Amino acid sequence: MRNNPVSPTVSTRDIVRSFQPLLETYLAARRQSFYLCRDLEDEDHQLQAAPFVSPLKWHLAHVTWFFETFILKPFMPSYRVFHPKFEMLFNSYYQGVGLPFERPKRGVLSRPTLAEVCRYRHYVDEAMEALLTSEGDVEEIKKRTLLGINHEQQHQELMLMDIKYNFFQNPLAPIYRPIPAVYPGPADSLTWTELDGGLVSLGHADSGFCFDNEMPEHQVFLNPYHLANRLVTNGEFAAFIAADGYRQPSLWLSDGWDWVQQNQVRQPLYWQKVAGEWHEYGLNHHGPLLESAPVCHISYYEAQAFATWMGCRLPTEQEWEFASKTWVGHGQFLEADLFHPLPAPKAPGIQQLWGTVWEWTQSPYTPYPGYQHTEGALGEYNGKFMCNQWVLRGGSFATPQTHFRQTYRNFFYPSDRWAFCGIRLAKNW
């Protein structure tokens, strides 16, 4: 029996018309995942170089499992699962669904093959298309399908993060998608914009899609502050290294200093010294460091230490969101197909707030006042991670633009740096 069936007075034609834009959005997101894999070999999809990354094949299957588990099984009575073991193999962390397969062992799953995973995707797509043009619990199906689409878009960025890390371990230094790297000249000078602050409303307020951790809208008081006009560049971070920034404990948080010492961190991830000069490994190139480009793959610990060295601090997520409502600009997102962060344009005001690289904030990832997580297993999506992680804002060059909003809250552990994350400076007025 269907859950909450729609009124019999709603015609099939009305339902088809209601779902058509959603179906097109669904299919576009599904095609984008395959597009990101178009230049890869079958063997590339199997790689898992560390426990915190996943094989691309697993990503392709997991996002499909999401639609099967949370939409097709509960809302399509005639649906039959593609494979009974996939519920366990491709569950990520939803304990309410069942015990997931161990994350560090995803790379041992040579079976199912990539071809079978592609058949799985096609099977689920056909069922989703049938569901989205049939009668059913329309609003709940729409809501979950939008969540599934945004979930897949999150994984598209994760796919690029993971393939970059996996390729970097290979002495052959394979390039994900070789394209000419064309960059402007020197970076614009670092300047400051004054923001008055005051009592401001933050959080998601309109009727568009958002994750539950972006709600509810609420008021906060911000003291006046200054925000840097652009992101910190590779050249500026190289100066921090040259000044022995990684060897000065006074610059680091206690946990950060322990992390630096235990892991012998001396430069950003993907930086290497070649003949005495810094080189950087990228998705689209491997060569001399582009000094005017934003520094990327920085942990929270490194971002905080650099800010301290500069006599500044990181912005709070509330300061970032307030600034983004005034200085929107045009960001660099996945649709640009460039796969590396570009320098800031020479323009007045605050640049690079949207896209380019995720920006660490000094805000811990905690619930907003009045936060309510989604009921059931889907409530595990965001709420259960509100401990020991830090908020990043702004999106990156690998974030789909249709997936991004000003209120978007990304979050990682402070030692994480395989994500496309960088630094924007702030200081008190």
C-alpha cells in the first residue's frame, strides 16, 4: 500500500506535469556523474589509496543506492531491488538502514564490476522515471528526490577529491583531464572591506531546497569587522613556509601543533619541491606553483596558523554569510570545467566568495537555535556529525553551481585537507 496516496481527484496528467522539471533535473545530475568519468579507464574507478577516500565505482553505486533505498523501495510497490547485497555494500553510514560495509575496504570490491554498477544505475533510472510520472505521495517523493539529486551533486565533488588523491599516489603522476592552464598575471593586492554587522538574519528562509542544517532562519549580532577582498594565494602561503611557519609552535593551536609534528607536515597537500622550486599537482596539470592562484588543500590547523602569522583571524560562518549577501560576484564552479582555482579578478569589493575554494571559518559545526533534524534514517544525513568538525563556506571550482546556496554549510574535521579548501582572512574593526 502506498504511503499517504494523493487524492483521487488529482489526474495522472497533472502529476506528470508536476514532476517533469524534476525528472529533467534528476536526469541531468545523473548524466553529470558519468561525464566526470568520461576520460577515465575502468581500473581508475577501483582505486582507494587511503581509508578516507572511496573508489569512483563506489560513489556511482552509492548515489544510486540512495534513490533505491529512500525513494523507490518505500514509494513504488512494484519495485524489486537490483541486487539484495547492494543495500549493505553501498550504504555509507546510515545505521538506521543496516550495517554498512567497512569504508576502508571499499577498494577490495572488484565485484560488482564497473559494468554492473552502470547497469544498476540504468535500472534505477528507469524505475525513477516511471515513479516520477505516476501517481503517488507527490510532495514526499519530490522532497526526497531533490535531496537525492543534491546528495549526488555532493558526491560529484567528492569524486574529484578522491580521484585526485588516488592519482597523486601514483609515481607516473597521471592527470585527470589535461587542459591548457591559462591564468592572469599577479594577484590583486590584499585589501580590506569594512562591514558594519549589527543584528542580522541568517539561515535558509526561502522555499527553495536546502539541507536541514541550514535552518531555521535566526538572528545573530555581529560586531563590526573587516574581510579580505580575496582568498590567500599560493605565493603568500609560500612566504609563510619560507618564514618557518610550520616550525613555530606559537602560531599553532595545541592540537594543530601535535598534528604537524606527528605527521611531519611541512607544506600543503599536493605541493612538492622540484629542483628547489615548489611544484603543485593538480587535476589538470602538474608543474611549477602558480603563485597568484588561491592556495588549496589546506587544513583548518594550517589556515588558523597562517592567519595568526598574518596578524589576522579566520571569519566566523556568520560573518561570511552576512558578507555574501552584499558581495555576491561571479564564482568559479564545476560548470566551468577548469578543475583548478583561478586567481581573483581585479575588481573592487570582495571577490571569490562563491566558488573557487571552500573557505575555512572559525565556527564549529553545531546546530542553529531551533534546529530539527529530519525524521528516520534520513535524519543521519547531517545532524549526527555536529561534533568536532568545522564549517567551511563558499563552494569550490568542483561544486556544481546548481547545488550551491549562500546558506550552504560544509563541514570537515580540522585535519582534513584533501577537500578543495583554502583561506580567507578577517580581522576585528
